Amino acid sequence: MTSVMQTTGYRRQTSVPIPPRPNTTDDYERWYTEATPNNRMLLSLRSGIDSEVAWALDRLCRLCQNEQFMLRAIPGLTDALFEWPEWYTKEGAKQYAADAAFFSLPPQKERKRRHAIESLFILRNAAMHPSNAEELAIHPKTRDLILCALHEINPDSDANSEFLLYVMEILQSIATNIVLPPMGASPKASPIGPLQRIAGYSSNRSLIIASLTALTIMYSNPSNTSHLSAQSPALETSMNVLPLILDKELIDAALNYMYAHLSSAPMTKAFLLHPRMPGTLRLLVSLILADQMEENVSFEIGMPVYTAPTQAPTIKDHELTKEELDHLLTLSEPQRCYEWMKAMFVAKADGELTQVDFWNLYKDAFLPYQDRHTLLVASDVIKNVTTVFPQAQAMVLPGPPQRFIVRGVDRRKDLSADAQFKCKWDRSQCEAEAFASTEALYEHILEKHITPFEGAHMPCLWVTCQQSSVTKAQMRGHVLTHLPDMQPPPKHPAQPETITLPSPGYPHPVPDPTTRPPPPARSTRVTYMRPHVDPPPSSLTALLILRVLFRASFASSDTAPRADDDHFGFPGLVDDPEEDAEEDQNKSSDSDLEGERRGRKAFIGIRYLMEDVRMRHETFQGWVTEMVDAGLTGTT
């Protein structure tokens, strides 16, 4: 066995376990994340050696993207990360502002600037986790760094944009816990001033969004509303960017700030006096309409519609044509009788004819030709009915008087749609068949009725025409008044090919159509647009802003006279001393009343736009309806 294994190259495997190799994958190096003061990354950050600092910051930039990264896990890490941003805020930014005015920074100085930015980037990413945000909120260096950076660093320099952006994003993560100092405190003790300047005058989109977001969060704290100002540069910027409806991130930041600003009653009253207030309302409604997604909905609300052809065909009993008669005359009885019945009658379960009618029709058809074939007697004709139509049956209905009938058959019917081209001369007694056109009918009248007439004057014999003496020349023109138009006017494309009947089975045509009951509407389908998805957050925020301004504009509309028992049903003010005292105490100033007047006028002006706003949620749609109704009357 040993020789075989050796010749084949196999070796006997031992059972000694192989120790696991250390996991050196990035973000999982336990040695670098040990919670000890002599942590390798922490020592590298504080070493002051560029290569070591760069190595530690690079590793922390990747670690901070993990949700499990905690600043407190490594004692002293937070203080170490603040060292480079503090140096840049107090010294580095001023030094680089002078050096970078005309020339690029030396590599050594640029590395230090990158150390400061990367340190802030790590703190900013860590602050996304609530536990890290809480630690930064209570850390003594956080607020000092934010205030110093906002007040000392120039936001118009591109070299400082990234640094300030991270500072404001860290501020956003802790802003909910910030209570601003009182109004009389030093301006440098509050971040409001520089944030307002950045939001109002900066051309950097990212800084504008970050500053607006930070202001929104701080103003959402009721303790900070005293720092609001009617001449807010951030408010002007928010109104300026409203037309940029495609930039969703910027629009959201602007709308959120406007809502936080206008949620304060004094700011709302002041905004009603702002010259740009009417235009802002229109932009807010336009923004809602631009994001509105609707579907077309239609449904039928009427009763079933019964119609008939516009030109009703003429129904008449079938008469033997010349071809049919010539064919029947060549046959002998009873075959001739059989074929005659097939041509003249059809099977019909509820149909019936008298036996006398059967015999008379047969006799009238063949009596003039009895010299060719002898006629059958009446009883044989009636018996032949059951031969041709097995379901038919001759019977006697008891009377009085008794009726001899044949049940199960009916006369064959002919449909003719050319009744309008039928000649009605001789008081409708003309035997000519219907013609194919008005021209053919006119030629027939001239040839058969007018030209053969002898005499200079002749009466018009068309149905009931009362013209009794007309010359032949005049008659040729007069008869045209009775004929259908040779070139009927073209129908409108929307005109249907049928007419609507008042009820099913209503006779058509009728001699006087104007006397029939009015038929139901042909089309009773209601079509409207409705939203099929919820509006985006930006639309809801815009609606909230509109509602805040609407309630402020119509705040005093409830003071209109109202009826009560003491005024005998006439409108008047209720005599309530306590209410009168309260009204005197809260009496609006002239400027407030002027603002309400302007606000009502502005909402009346946007009513036509608000009518097109449709919200899926009933409560939101109720707000819209209330604003539209108020725009009609100027009152709520």
C-alpha cells in the first residue's frame, strides 16, 4: 500500500486542524477598532505625521459608512477628529485664503486642508446614527467648531465650500436639541446670522440647501421662533427658487423653510404685506399642479337608450314579382300551389291568417290564367298549408262569430328603404315602383304625368297638394318642391345614423314627430379626472403653506353680523360683554387688516388655478374646496 501511494504521488492526510487566518478585510480589522486609548488609528491621528494621519483618516472614512461605527467605542477618537477642523477654522482657512488667491496651494498645505475636510467627513457620516448624534450634541467642541466655522470662514471661496457643507450637515444632526441664545446676546453666539447670509446670498446650490435645512430644523423648535425676521434673506431665496420645479431637492428645502418661517403667526401677518405674496401663491399652486398625476374616469349615469334608423324602411306584404309569376304559371297543380305558398308565406309560431284570405290570395293570383291549369278548390288549398308548413294548423275559433283561421304562418314581408323616391302622383295612387334617386323620380313625373296632360293649365295631384291651376312650365318647377333634395346637405361627423326613441317599441316613423315624448339623452356618460396616486411631499408642504396663509387672510371674516334671538331674526352682533372685551383686547391693527385684505384678494386671484387642484385624500381636498369657495365670495 505504501509503495502504491508513493508511486502515485498521494500522501496520507493528517487530522491536525489548520488554524484560521486573520480576517484582514477592510472595515473588519478588529485590531484597528479595539476600544483602547492606544488604538492604532487613534495614535496615528495624534502623531502629527502626514502619512500616519492620512492612513488613519482613509481607514476611518471607510469605517464610518458602517451603521455599527460608534464614536464612543474608541475613547478619545472624537477629540482627535476635532483637532484638524479646529486648526483649519482658527488658522488654516485664513492662511490659505491669502496663499490661494493667485496660486495653487503647496502639496504640504493642501494635505493639511484635506486632513481637516476628511475629519469633518467622518464626523458628518457618524452623526447620521442617532447615538453618534447624541454624543456630538453634548460634546463641548461641537458647538464651538460650528459657530467658529460659520462666522469665520468665507463661504464664497470654493476651497471652503466642502468644509462648510460638512459643518452645516453636522449642525442638522444636532439642531433639534439647540436652543438659541436670547435676542440680546452676541451675534457670534448664534448660527442664525451666517446661515441666513449663506442661504440668501450664496451661489453654491449645496450650501443653500444645507443652510435652509439647518434653519428649518432650528426654527421648528418653538423656543427659537423669536429669532425669525420678516426681512429674512432665506425667505427671499425660497421664493426665488420656486419656479425651479425640476430641482426637487432644492424645492423641498425651500418649501420646508417657508413652512417653518410662516408657521409663526407674526411672520404670517408680515408676509401678507410682502409685495411678492400674490406671485408666491400662484407659484405654490403651479407647483402642486405640476406634480399632480391624474387618470381619466368615466361612467354611465343614464337609462338604456333605444334607437331606430334615421330612414325607417317600409315594411309591406310581399307580392309576386313578374319573374315569380311566370315561373309558377309553368307548373301544374298541386305543385304550383306548393311553390306559391313558399313564395308568399313564412312559418311564424304566433302568426295567423283567415282561411278566406288564403283562398282569395290564391284565386286572385291564378284566376286570370285558369285556362292553362284548373284552380284547386278552397278546401284543397287549405289542406296544402300543412303540407308546406308542418307546424301550421287549420282551426275554427269559437264565436260568436266563429273564425276559420290557419295558425302558424304569416305573410312574407318586404323591406324597402326607398319610400322617399316613390311616386305619389294621382293622390298616391301611381303604381310605379320606387325609384333609385330624385332624378329618376323627376324624369318619371315629367314623362308619365305632366307631358301627356292636354291643356295649358293643370292641377297638382301630388298627395294632398292644393294647387289647382298651374301651367305646364310652372308645374315642372313646382313639382320639385315635393321631391327629396337632389343633393342633401352633408351630415355633421358627430351626427349619428340613428334617432333616439322615447321607449322600447315606440312606433317609428310617426306622422307628427313633434308630438312624441322627449327621448332620453343619447350620451349620459360622466367623465372627469381624479388623482390616482398620493401627491409628493413637496406638494403637501406647498398645500400646508397655502392653508397657513389662507387662515391668516380670512382670520377676521368670522366677525360678520350673525342672527340671534335678541335681534328678532335680523342680522346683528350678539351682545356679550365678555366677548366684546376680548375682541377689544385682540383688536387687529390697521396693518393686520390691510394684510388680510391683500391676502383675500390674492386668494380670489388664484381661484381659477385652485379649481384644477385635486387631492386623493379627502381632508386635503376639503382644504382645497374651502379655498376655492372662499375665492368666489371673499369670505369663509
